[in-house]
Amino acid sequence: MRILRTVRLTLGALLLAGAAHAAPGHRPTQGSEILWDRYGVAHVYARTVTDLFYGFGWAQARSHGDILARLYAQARGRAAEYYGAQELESDRWMAINDVPARARRWLAQQDPAFRANLEAFAAGINAYERAHPDALSSEARRVFPVSAVDVLAHAQRLFQFVYAAPASIARRLPPDAADVPDAPAEPPGSNGWAIAPSRSASGHAMLLMNPHLPWEPGWNTYYEIQLTAPGIDLYGATQVGLPVLRFVFSDYLGFTHTVNAPNAVTFYRLKPVPGGYLFDNRVLAFQSRTTQLKVRQSDGSFTTDSVSVRATVHGPVVGERDGAPIAMRVAGLDRPAALEQYWRMAIAHDFAGFQAALRRLQIPTFNILYADRDGHIEYLYMGLVPRHGFGDLHFWSSTVAGDTSKTLWSDYLSYDELPKVIDPAGGTLQNSNDPPWDAAWPETLDPAPYAREIAADRVSLRMARGIRMLSETSKLSLAQLIADKWSTRSELADRILPDLLQAAARYGDELARQAAQVLAHWDRCTNADSRGALLFLNWSDRPGAVSGYAATGFARSFELQQPLTTPGGLADPQAAVAALEAAARDMIAIYGALDVPWGAVMRLRIGAVDLPASGGPGRLGVFNVIDFAPLQNATRTANFGGSYNALVSFDSPARAKVLLSYGESSQPGSAHNSDQLPLLSQGLLRDAWRTRAEVEANLESRDPLGQ
């Protein structure tokens, strides 16, 4: 793949630059409006479903207009044109993978009624920009108007080319099968629980939603909203730019996600020959295309990048190894209706309706945890999992031979074949980004039938902490569910601290024994006032200590049937003590003490707000995940973790406690870009205001939508 630079715009680039991205102008019905509560949450009251989507678009533009514009510019593959050369890698990745053109094809394939919804969503965004141009940055205004094509391109970019195949993937192509290392055990991610009535103190099903993503503004930014129209009352959150809710509940049902890893990307080593590449003993020609990208310079002028792409039956060529082109195949590029599936899942009224929506299998990835008012709960390893006729996961995670159709998958596991648990006897389901096998512990799914598709032995200590808490209470109240959600106890500390203290007494110097005394008195939590947590984190991140991600350094390895006791213990006590000595010296050098309170260093900071943090990294086996940027001026700032938090009880009507950690708006000057941090610092949730009376009692402003 060659990237050619020129300094003049070609005629094609000029035409591309002037192409219109206008959405049809939906005019909302008189009486449709948005009420904004005192936390900046939008409550859309619409007379029709299309009005609802229009209001959803308007609300996102008001709360996150600058982020929204940039995301659509990136999905359009023209972000460098609007924002500058720092966006060029993203634009190249969109061009290589043909995202903008595919989005246009996807729009033509939408159900007509749902296409009208997408167009209304884009129209609402455009209407807000026209009404309030000064509320957006000058860079953002360059992107307008937006269209339903942009909405679909953004969803495609997010699901397929951020989650599954980010741009960085071409820089780290996997080696051949013989050289593939074992993957880390625990990706950073989310928690989800579903509680059946048999385990609920109230007799109603409950659901815990707790996604974790980076906190810097971008594709990862969550947005909380209520959507109300005739026959529809949805409450929840989604990522900015999406026109549907991904974490949602109604009076009927609700669902949440955690990230899974369905091995949805395959890399193929091609055999180049004169005239193309070899495939099933035939020579196939590369299908070549070129895209011109405008790049804005600091003085307002433009240069042009030319991206030349070679496409194959597998997908585009994305790299090269030892002279062989490497092509990439991504699951789901033949499934254009993921957004509509989300919509149908959200508006379903019962388990059967929800199952019918799931069976469409348009959404390419994510675990689902589900609960409803009738008492059903479900865990589903959802995703488009390529069907492989041979090999194992190790083989399919490597670069595979691309000269034969035997390796070219073209089908996915059906809904009935995907790992799932429905209404387990134990009454609880959980997932914390771990594989599906212990979703309903102590009942386990058999991983053997999925050896070609899904990892069998990766374990999350955060998952184990969740299983432990669920097993400790026979009947869970909503209050207990909230307390468990805020748990900061370290599962890693419980597994290895007794051994570490014994080893320090036997092998350690005076400083190591002093450090051991601090750890002996530590509450094994990462609360703001916990003393010893910083020392333990410093120790656990060092060579010679125990890795909570990769599950290395343990004396006992993981066993599927024993998630509460394995892995455990210290494999090398002397190395662990040496790491403790180094950690203690580091603590003294930086802080002057071994027992500095966690919250004195770990901070919640946005703008002028600066508060002590409780919560810790998932690699410590902490359920309430908050992770932090590197040390600066002897403190660290939270930049990852529990983003949207919702705990739902399916009473009649459903009731919920919620929190959006970093607030509802990222627009400059908004009062709602940090106003929920004090609640987070104190471990408090808000009531989800769902009735009109509750919203009116907490009203901040009103946006009429009707003409």
C-alpha cells in the first residue's frame, strides 16, 4: 500500500470537498419538546417516533456538538480536511476499509421506516446547529450539515473499526501461528449483572449496568437520555453519535453490555504472483482504488494525500510481511442493520420479542446481560462469530494462509449456537469481560465446542470478585446491589497478601518488613481513605510481583471450576519481596511515607473540580473500576473506568439509580461537564427521573421542537 503526497488538489478531490451531506429536513410535530433536568439530562417528549429521533439528534448536538461533529468527520473519512493532519491516520483507515462508500450502500438497504428515523436524527442535529451556530466550534461547523450516511458510517466505524479493528491494528499485525503469544488475561472493560426474582429481596428482577471506557472526550463518551413517544418510554445511555440506546431499560425490560472478543478479524498472508495473487491455484487480480484526502494546514491551505488500496476476496491489503501482502477480513460488513436491531431490542415488550430482535444477528460484538419484569434473565455471548471448520483459536488469531478458500470464512454462528444462559437455577448472571463459561457460576458452560472461536482459560479477577459478592447474599436488595457496585475490595490482595506478608518476614529487609506492616493493616480496599492501597498497586505493577491481567506469578493456575480460589498464592516469594522492597523505596522517594491515603494521590479532576477518588484498576480485582493517568506532581487523575452506572429494579413501574461519572455535556462552559463528580467521589447515585412530574420538579430548561 502506497501513500502518495501532492501539493495540489485534483479535480476529484475538489468535487469530494464540495459534496453535499444534507439530511432530508424532517419537521417535528407541534408539541414535541425536550425538557432538561438540573443534571443536564434530556427528556425527549415526542408525538411520533420520527420526532423522537429528531429530538435525540437535537439533544446530542446541544450536549456534545463538538464531539459529535468530529466523530462524523472521522466516519466520513474527511476529518483531516476539517481539523488538520492529526486526523490523517483515521481518514486513511476509513479509505482503506471503504467505510464511507459502504455506509452509502447500507443506507439504501435500511428498512424504509427506520431509514426515516435515521434521517430525522440527522435532521435534528442539523436543526440545532442552524439555530445555535455560536454554540459550536468553528472546526465543528465545517462538518455541517450531517446526514443519515454519516450516522451509519459512524456506527460502522465504531463497531467494526474501533472495537474490532482499530487503525493501530495494521501496525501490529499478528505473527504466524507458531509465534503467536498468549493474550493478556483481562482486558479493561465493564461489569454487568442480571438478578432473577428468586434472588431478589423484592421479588423483582434487577439489572446492573456498569460500562467502563476512557474518559477523554471522543467515541467513548456516554450520553444519558430519556426517550418518550406514544407506546415508548426508554431510559438509558449510548455513545455519542449513535441514534439508539445501548444501555437501556423500560417498564418491560432492560439490557446492558460488556465487551467480548469474538475473534471477528482474520489476517491472511497472500502469495503474490505476476498479475495479482494466488487463490485456489488461480491468479486473481487485485482490485485497486484510489482515494484523495484533503489535509488542512495551519494557514488554512490544503494539501492532498492519495491513498491507494488493493482489495482482495478476503478484504483490503493492510500491511506486508517478508514481501507478502497481508489482507484483513472483518466480520459484519455484510450486516447493515445493527442500529435497527438495537432499536427493536429496546422497544420489545417481553422476552419473546427481545429474542426475535436478537436473532437478527446484526450487531457484531458485545456480551449482553438482560432482565425483564416477568422475571426472565439472560446472558448472551453476542456477536458475529466466524464459523471455522478446522484449527483452533491460536491458529485463527495468527496470520493464516490466504491462497486457499478453505481458510476464507463466510458464515457466522447462529443465535442458537452462541454461548448463552437463560433463567439459571442459581438466579444470577454476571460478566466482567471474561469468557462466558462462568456466567452463571457454579453452573458452567462447556468451552470445548468453541475451541476455534472463544478463549477458554482467560480469567478476570474482577469477575471473580463479582461472583464472590453474588454468592455471599442469598437475597439481594437494591441497596445491596448498590453497595456491591461501589465495592473497592481487591480480589488480588485477598489471593496473595497472606503469602506476601509471610515472605516479607522471611526474606525481606527492614524496609520490606515496614511495608509488610502497612499492608497488614490495610483494609484491602481502594477507598479514598485506604492506607496501603498505593503501596500495593506500586508493588503489583512491578516485575517479580503478581500480574492481575496476565495471571502470571501465581503459585496456583486458573481452573474453570474454581474461580474463587484460582489463581492464587505466590510462585516466587523471594522475587515478590524484592519487588516490595523496590515499591517501598519508590513510595518513600515520591511521597515520603508508605501509608499515604489512596485519595490523596488518586484524584477526580475536570476543570476546576478536584476531589479524592475511590475505586481502583481492574487488574487489582477491584469491581468499582477507576484507573488513572501517570503520576504528575505527585498525583494521578482518573481517566478510565465506571462511566455510566445504572441499577434497575423491575418493579411496576421500573425504578433505577443512575450516575454518569463525568457529566452530561462536554461543550465549553457547560455546568454539566463535571457536576456529577461530587456524587462519584462520595459513592452516591441519582434517582432516574422518569415521570413527567419528576422531570418538571427538577426542570432546568425547555426546548420546543415543533414548528
